[in-house]
Amino acid sequence: MPKLKDVDINYDQIRELVSQLDFEKKMDLIRDVVRERGYKKNFYVYTEGLTEKYNIPRMSEKELDTFLHEKN
């Protein structure tokens, strides 16, 4: 598998491959990705970047839940 890092694979190709997996295999894949060492750090860095980019204020969990479920 490490050889795949050198292959040019785009997001659409990955999405197509994942869409062909049955539900259990998709869940296994998600669990594996989330277990990766840097995943949480990268996820939080990414989301912090989005909050800055879109000027989203800091919110409590309840405020954020309300914000995310508002019907626009």
C-alpha cells in the first residue's frame, strides 16, 4: 500500500471506490482513519481554520448545536 502515496489519485476516484464498499467496510475504514496518530490534530487545525475563514464565533456546545441545526 505505501506505493499508493506515489500514485496520483484524485478525490473523485477515492469517493467512487469507497462508495462501492458495503456499510460495514465503510465503517471499518472510518475507524481506521480516525485511529491514525495525526488525524485528530489535523481535524482540529482544519476546523479552526474554517472558523477563522468564515468568522464563526466561539460557541458553547449547546449554541453550536443550535447553530448547526438552524433551518436557513
